[in-house]
Amino acid sequence: MKDIVKKTLNGIAAGIVISIGCAVYLACENKYVGAVMFSVALLTICLRGYSLYTGKIGFIPEAHGKEELSVLLLGLFGNAIGVSAGGFALAFAIPKLKEAAITLCQAKLDTQTFPQTLIRGLFCGILMYIAVSVYRSNKNIVGILFAIPVFILSGFEHSIADIGYFACANIVSLKAFGFIWTVILGNSIGSMLLPVVTLAFLKKNV
């Protein structure tokens, strides 16, 4: 039980940090500045060892035992709790963030089709895997500082951040729920894409 609580709390911590990234992006009038400042979220998560679903799912092809899966799923559960709590709190404390979040979220729901959302999530997943794998391999934050602004400015979708935006907008609906799960699916496929291709190539050349 203690292990479950620890893994969930690790996910909640990551979710709260992501909500801060959402806040700074919504608060910045200059989208380029906001995209760069959002990087504080993943920087904190990597440096502190918090559990972020989109930062861990890409490593499942390499290690997919019971322990890794429990960390992943409990982390996702915690992420949703943390970023939702942060989003609702920020909407209450800073009404301007709520207004910006409503505009952003309504545009997502009104203009994107399922395939478009899935593909946007997929490409975000690729960039998240690159950012975290570079940090893990080299203890280098350069991947984070470039990958985060790139996915935001490209219009790609990050599932945990999107939960934060919808929470900040106070939008709770079946359509929003379906949107989030589509992004989670896209993030998952994208994050595992490069590792799966790499593993398949290595097996072929053994």
C-alpha cells in the first residue's frame, strides 16, 4: 500500500508542476516566451525524479515488467489528479488564466478531428521521448529546452498539459474526456515509436 501511495504522489507532484507550466504559457502574451517558459515543468520533473506519464511511456518497450507498468499507470492517475487540482485552483485565483484557457480549449474541441488530435499527440510523444532520453543518457537539459518549445509552437498535443488547460477552463464534458484520451493514445504511440523502431533494427542486425 505504501508503494502505491508513493508512486501516486510522485505522479501528483509532476501534475502540479505541469499545471504551473500551463499557467505561465496562458499568462504570456508572447507565445514564444510562453513556450520556452513551459520548459520549467519538465526540467523540474526530470531533476527531481517525479513521475510523468509522457516521460515514462516511451521506455516501456525496453522494460515492461510489473513494476514499470505500475509506476506508469499510478503515475498517470497521479498526473491527472495533480494537474486538475492545479488547473482548478489557478482558474479560481487568476480569472484571466481561466479566460485564456477557455479560448484555447474551445478551439481544440471545435476545430480538431480525431485523426488530427491523434497525430498531434503522436508527434508530441516523439519529442517527449527525445527530451527525456537525452536527459537520462547524458544528464543534459538541452533536449528539454528545445523539445518543449518545439512541440508547443508546432501545435502538438500533450495529454497532461491538456488536462490542466481543461481544468483551468472549468470544462468537464464527454467531448473533453474523449479528446484527452485521444491525446493520451497519440502520446503513447509517439513516445514508443523510436524505441520500437530501434529495438526492431537491433534485433534484425543481431
